[in-house]
Amino acid sequence: MTKKILLLGSGYVAGPCLRYLLRREDNEVTIASRRIEPSQQLAAGHPRAHPISLDVSNAAALEAAVAAHDLVISLIPYTQHAAVIDAAVKHKKHVVTTSYVSPAMEAFDAAAKQAGVIVLNEIGLDPGIDHLYAVKTISEVHAAGGKITSFLSYCGGLPAPEASNNPLGYKFSWSSRGVLLALRNDAKFWGEGKVVEIPGAKLMDSAKPIYIYPAFAFEGYPNRDSTPYDKRYKIPECKTILRGTLRYQGFPQFVKALVALGLLDDSAKDFLAESAQPIAWKSVLAKAVGSSSDNEEDLKEVVLAKTGLDRENGKRVLHGLTWLGLFSSTPVTRKNNLLDTLCATLEEKMQYLPGERDMVMLQHKFEVELADGTKQTRNTTGLWFGEPNGDSAMATTVGVPCGIATQLILDGKITRTGVIAPMDDDIVNPLLHALEAEGIKMDEEIL
């Protein structure tokens, strides 16, 4: 029997998800985007993929589209998921998203259960694959009568080593603004049984070296709020719980310098108005740091004073700012404020070039106490690379789990209703089994 799937969104993740679903002859996928061209590009060469134009803010149009399908995959911005879930519950259609469950989404839990609807979220990479392997290890340890005493998890989407050729060791496959704003988020985690809070302004100060493989020099810092995970992962006994972000060494220092120089300020500046006179980067930097001179040597002195960096790190940061052109006479792309003006330069200089690969690294580190009191460390590690000129590692590790979750719901292998995330064995086990069949797996070792 033909299953009709509505895929909302045509971004980079949609491709691997779509191709997974179209392997099954009985699946038909409607790809919806506001402008029809991206959907047409995605559908090209796939006879069972049908592009449409849909504005999800038009409630009547959204409802009509949802009603005509068996399941909806929502890969649009998370702020729009609630409207999608509302329409889906009304018409008794299942939903899959790769986003964290927000309070607005959670609010539909009772209605979804009553309607017999599955709204499965958090099934990409992070969140997604991270949950599956966390729950797997925790279930194994608990089943053997053991306890988890510490859980540290770090994930990073990065350029492959040969493409990490810039001062940040980072490249943008989507909005640099979102990446930079995330660096101002406060963080919270469990440390030795106490809640540790780090204000956004100090987030980069908390970065520390993370050792996974000798080939990589990583630094990690906490990612938002890890404190709900004692309940989410059912590990009330666990004293330390931290989920963090991985970057290459030097990234936090460079970001700290950008903050100290005021370059992440998003308040409007007259001299950066689009109607203002053309202005060189060196003059913008001089205004940002309050220097009366925009001479390169004078500016470098002010930068070193403002950042308070030692000689070695100072040298690296000055090299990075020079590479970005911030001491140059190059006119900036004026974007009303310093943050967006900087983003325009970052996106121009730090894009993936044709043939360059990205990389995804994910590691869970569990400290375990067995029933007999023996202690052990369990490491679960995943490393994936993108295909040159093909799918990125990020698109694959988000899109394929999303496609698998969709298929398992359509096949009746996942049946738990309500607004859910993959936190229980009845959902986790079939997902893991199908993921590993696609070659997406993590290596597990016990030390």
C-alpha cells in the first residue's frame, strides 16, 4: 500500500532523508518549500518525489497539505514545528522532527496521545544518534545492576583536517550568525552532584582540551543546559552530566578575542548603516576598539591590550585578524551592526570550497560502577566524513536517522504515541539496528 510522506523543508539535510525513503517502492514523498525551485531541484530524477510550494504560516494551506499525507517530516525552523504538530494532531497524522522538544511542542503531548499520533523528535545527530548510544549503554549498565557515576558527551561538526585551513579551524555550511550567537549562550551542567552555571560571557573561558584520538587537537565547552538529563536518561545516581561542543584547538581563544574587541555586538551603528559612506575594515576595527588611529601597528597594540593575551596566543590572534582582513583598507559589507558585518566577512572567507569535506565527531565517556563495586570507563566514539562534492557528514548523520525513524513509524515498528524523543529501548533498539545497517555506527570500548 502506498504511503504518502510530506517533507517540509528542502535544506541540506533533506537529500539523504529523501533518498533513504525513496528506496522503498511504496513511498511517495511530497517536498514542500516556500519557493518551489529548491523542492524541484531536490525532486529531480526521483519519479516518486513531487515538489510543491507551501507557506507554512498559511494555516489553511498547511492543514490541507498535512491532511493529504500519512506522515509529516518537519525540517523547517523549530519555531514553526508547533503549527505543524497542531495540524497533524487535528488530522491524526504522525510527525518526525530532528529538533529538541520545545515547550510549545510539548504542549501537544496529551492531544497527540488522545489522537493516537506519534510525534517523534530529536532524531538527527545531536540530538539523535547521541541519545541512541547513551540510552544503549545506560540500559546495559543498569540491567547488570551497575551505576553511571559520570557522563560526558562532546559533539562537533567541523571541517575535515585538510579543510581546517583558517584561523578558527572552522567553516560555515549555514548561517555564521547562528554559530556566533550560540557562543553567547549560558551553560548549565551537573558537576560532582552540584549544578554548575557558566554565563555566556565566560563560555569560551571554560573551554578545555578534549582527548579522543591522538590525531586531533580538540577543545570542548558545555552546550546549553545539561541538567535535565539525569531525568531524561534515567540516571538519578549520576553526579556529573555534561553535554558539550567540540572545536579545533585555538577556536575558543579566537572567539574570546572577537568578544573582547566588541565584534559580536549586534547593536546598530550609524557608520555601518547601508546608507552610510563606504568604510574600510581597519576604520571599523578602530571604532570598535575606541582607537583614534587606524594605522595597522597602532591597532595591533590596542588589540593586544584589549584581549590581554600572552605573546604566543596574541601572535596567533593577530595573524587570524590579518587573514580575515580586519587591518586592511578593504571596504566592509555594511550590515548595520558589528556582528552582521563580521559575519559577512566570515561567510565570504570561510565557506567550504568545491571538493572539501566536513567531519562529525561524537564521543560519550561514561564512568561506571558495577554491582560488585568494580569501576570502569566506557567510551563510545563516532567519526564520520563527508563525501567530496557529495553529501556532507552532517547532512548524512542528521538526514538518514530522520528517514529511518519515518520508515519505522510507517512500518509499525515504533508505536509509542505523544510528543516523544528516543529515550526508551522500544524506540532506541529498532533505530540503532536500522542505523547500523546503513553503516552509521559508533565504536564502543570498555577500559
